Amino acid sequence: MRAKHLTLTVVALAAGLSLTACQGSDDSAAPADGSGSAASTSSPSPASSTGGSGTSGGSGTSGGNATTGGSGGSTGATDPAPGSGGGQITTGLCKTADLEFGIAHGMGEGEFMVSFKNTGGDACSLKGFPGVDLKSSSGALSAGRSKLAAPAVAVRPGESTRFTLHYPPNNSGGSGVAVNALVVTPPGETHSKTLPVSFSLPVGTDASGGVTVDPVGTGKQ
């Protein structure tokens, strides 16, 4: 009987240990299931962050700012075209209507400096001898030409060029021939302007006697 009792006791003890072991294994499995659910819960987080970074691609719309380059091109189109009043090109021969005439005594006796100032919107050019007629009490006298070579002169807006008129001063002691005006025609033009002057020439003076003009752009400028 004692041996049978001991056998039952051992069997009962083994059964109790087996039950305890099973419960321990069930409890340890629970955290594993929980961690699995946690992992599945946290897994959408990377996906949502990826989607968020995708919105950062929207910053790529800053590439739309490239259209500002087009606006820059339109700004460049506002620059003034050459020759539209900016004096950037030479439009041809200077016209009398675009020239302001001036006159002053030259460096020496028997000289007048006649100037042409460009009052137009663009540069123009002058080359050659001007036409000069002297009006006097005895009639008109046309000045001859000197032997100087004629340069081509470009005159920008607001700038001037000159030529020199040479005449023999009246040192005879007499009244001579009183000259009261010069009629000046620019080279290549047919329109003239009259400049008032006051000087006298020796009687009998003509173009061969010393009344000459130099080409425009020579002498002191």
C-alpha cells in the first residue's frame, strides 16, 4: 500500500509540474503576440512618412519659377533700339534743320569760326566744304575753297564741329566793303542759314583775293 501511495504521489507531482510548465509557455507567448501587433501597428508609420516626403516633391513646383526667366526676357525687350533717338547710329548726312549754327572770331585776324551743332536725335555725318556767301553793300561774294583735304566727321547729338572762314582784313584806312551777313550751307545740303556779322574787306576783294573756307572738321575743333 505504501508503495502504491508513493507512486500516486509522484504521478500527481509530475502532473502539477507539467501544468505549471504549460501555463508558463502560454504566458511567454502573449508578449510575442503583442509585439507582433505592435509591429503591425507601427508599420503604417513609415508608409505615411514616405507619403509625406512625397508632398515635399511638391516643392518641385519651385521649378515653375523658371517662368520668371521668360519675364526677364521680356524686360530685355524694353531696351531702346539703336538709332531711336539714342544717338547710337549714324543716320546719314546732317540736315540743315538738325543743325544749330554758331559763329565766333578765330584765333587770328581775318578769321571766323563757324560751328554746326547736332540738335537731332541721332548721329549724322558731314564731309566736304560748306557753301559760304558774303552779303555786303556791294552785293554777294562767294568764298573759294582752300587746299586742305576734307575728312569725314561724325557728329553725335549735342556735339559740334567747325570750319574756318579766311578773309583779308581791311587795313587800307578806308571804309572798304562792309560785310553784314554770311549765308552758310552745310556740305551736301541745299538749305542754308544766314548768320549776321560785321567786318569789312578791302575794295576789290574776291575769292581769288583771299576769301576762302576750309573743309568741315579741320583746324581747331
